[in-house]
Amino acid sequence: MAGEIVTAEMFWVVVIGLTGGIVHSALQGAFVLPSRDKTNPDKINLGIIGDLIVGAAAAVVTYLSTIATATSTTPVQLAFLAFTSGIGGSAVLLSYVNGKEAAKSEQKLKDLKAWS
């Protein structure tokens, strides 16, 4: 039963994150269709598809990091969390990665201080 709830929550987090990705694209000024880069034909610009992917990924990362620390969340809280994460997309993912790197650096500093 608990696994079904998490699966349903994850589904809605992804859908709402995708919606946030669409809003992010609209806030950037336009919906850009996928295309090849004119200066480098081997590179593909994902356009709105990239915004959707990043929005969904940011919502999932935020959901997973929140559910691990929160005692309980309501569906409305999860929806707002996923939507704002989807809008922030790349900033959310970048801050998550930077936070992990900062924690590693802090641990290395503590280890160095212990040796000195």
C-alpha cells in the first residue's frame, strides 16, 4: 500500500514538474522547438523538450530530498513543491549539486583539521 502511494505521488510530481517546465519556458519568452545548432551541426538544442526534462528532474530531486527529511506532507504541499521546482528547474538542480559539493568539501576540511 505504501509503495502505491509513493508511486502515485511520484507520478504527480513528474506531471506537475513538467507543467513547471512549460511555465519556465514561457517565462523565458518563447517556446523554442528542438533544432540543430547552426554553428555546430553535431549539437542539438532541445528547446522546450529540455525545459520539460529539467522541470521534471528538478521536481523529482526536490521531492526525494524533501520526503527523506519531512515527517508528513500534504498533496497540496507536494504540488506547490513540484511546480516551483519545475519552474526553477536548472537553478534547483544546480543548487542541489553545489550543496552536495559543499558538503564534501566541508568533510574534507574536517578530515584535514583532524590530521593537523
